[in-house]
Amino acid sequence: MKILITGARGGIAFLTGITLASRGHFVYMTTHTSEEAIRLKEITDALNLKVIVFKLDVTLEEDRKQVDNLDIDVLINHAGIGVGGSVLDVPIDKIKENFDVNYFSSYDIVKRVGNRMIKNNKNGKIIIMSSTAGIIPIPFLGSYCSSKSAISTMATSLRREIKMLKSKVKVILIEPGAYKTGFNQIMISDIDTNIDKESVFFHNKEKIYATLTKLFNVIEKRKLDSIVVKIIEAVESDKPKSKYRAPLLQRIFTKIYLIFVK
């Protein structure tokens, strides 16, 4: 299969792309910057994999247009960023940027690929990467959690809409828990900037930072295998599930939360 993965510089998307290519698939792996693309190309060349690497900044329309020329069987929409800080403090421009990357730009790529798959009667798959943070809101990470909640809702709505067409295109939602990729630590570091002296939370800033650091130190899964296995299953299965979550303990906790809290 021909597979496009956005936001594949590192972490889950990187390992997924490398694994899929090693299993014989042809993979397009994209990155936010040209410099990242060069570094990623060096890695994939060294591994002798069937991979094409190119820069795709999802916030730029001219970059998103590149997907219009690709024959894709599977889209794995992974590109995303996070913003840390109180909902009362994070500048609106940063929240807009968070949603632009995680939701609006992601949605545009889904539209471009999905419409072409359906019109060409392709047996395709649209795999949308969200997060359990969209289900279980984390204080002081509200911007990120809200963006993931939005994209999960969009994916579910799209899946139900496509059913009406009796199309062979499948929409699959992946909701990873917390993994140790460095992503969460970048969000937490925003707190130092976004909670300034004017913030009502200023005197609690150190406590907030320490609490979030401790939380992720406890819950983050170091190995990415459990979620990558789920994504591979979604790509290769003839009858994939509509939703996948991992790791196991966080998946169980999410189910409990949905039953007793939400």
C-alpha cells in the first residue's frame, strides 16, 4: 500500500513509518521543515527503505496542495502541536495556532485526500491521530486537549457521513495515551512563559509545573510499540476497528473515566 504520514519527524509517526516501510509498504513521510526532512531522509536511506520524505508544513496551503498529486491508499494524519498554560492565560494567537495545526489544517488534508479516495472508488483508509487527552481534559493543557477533542468529534462525524455513501473508504480514529516522546515536556515548558506576573496563577506556577511533570513521569509509557502495533493493525486489517487506544492501562482508565466521570 501507498501510505502518507504527516508529522513524521520523530516519535510515534516516525516509528510507524519506519515499521510500515520495513513491512513492504511504500511510505511518504513528511516533516514540518526542510531541515527535518533532510535528517529524516538520511535515516531512511541508511535503512534502505521504500520511503519518500518531503517537507509538508500543514499550516501552509501551498504545502497541503502537494497531497493532491499523490496516489494514496492510506492517510495517517499525525501532525500536531501542544500549548501549555491556563485557559485564562494562554494568548489567543497561540490557541489559534494550536487549532490551526491540530484541527483546521488536519481537516483540510482529510478533505483533499478523502474526496479523491471516494470519487476514485478507492478502498482507502483515513487514519486520524487524536489523543486520550481529548477525552480526559488535563488542567493547564486545555488548549491542546480541546483541539484533540475537536478532531476526535470530526473523525466520528466523518465516519458516519461516509457510511451514507456506501463507500469503501474507512475512517479510523487513533487515541494514544501518554508516551515518552518529549512532546508533553514541550507543552509543560510553555507554562513558564504563559503564566506571567499578571496571571492569577502566578504564585502557583511552580506547583503547577511540578504537578504536571510528576504526572507525566508516572503515566508516560517509554516504549512506543503498543500504539504502533495498533496503527499497523488499522492500516493492514481488512476489517479495522473504528477506534484504537493504547497503552493498555491508560485505555482501561479512559473507559472507567467515561463510565463514571464524564
